[in-house]
Amino acid sequence: MPSLREIANQYHHAANRIAARADRVGELTDNQRIAIDQYRECAAKIEALIRPEDSLPKNTEQVHSTSLIENPAPKKAKAIKAATPQELLEQANG
């Protein structure tokens, strides 16, 4: 799953690609300006969601998150086998 920073960077990248296409011609069309503004707006909204602790390096984040875990995940229980009709008849007769 991508981090919020990666998502914001994707929005910036999309805006930059549109701007780069416009540079070849030399002018931005109205649609290009609107698209660039919307991508930048979306990136800003995503960046506003990023908390300071999300900016920590991965190693520090892993140590921090593993120290918070007290109980490991419970083991999966064995699947209960359903009785076949033959087994049910044997139990009823026997």
C-alpha cells in the first residue's frame, strides 16, 4: 500500500507531465491549467493528512510499531470437518 507521501508525489508528477507537454508548445490551454490546478490541490489535501511521525525513516517506524505490539496474532483454529451423510447414518445406527 502506497504511503500518503507517495500518493501526493503521484499527483505532483501528473501535474508536472501536463506542464511539460505545454512547454513544448509554449502555452498552457485552459484545460491544462485547470488540470494542473486540480492535481496540485489534490496533492495539497493529501499532504495535509501526513502526520509528522509518518515522515520518520522506515527503520525507526518499524522499531516503534513492533514495540507497541503486546500480543501476537492468534493462531488460526482448525477447520471443523462437516460430517458426511454416511457418517451421520453410522452414528444414528451405532
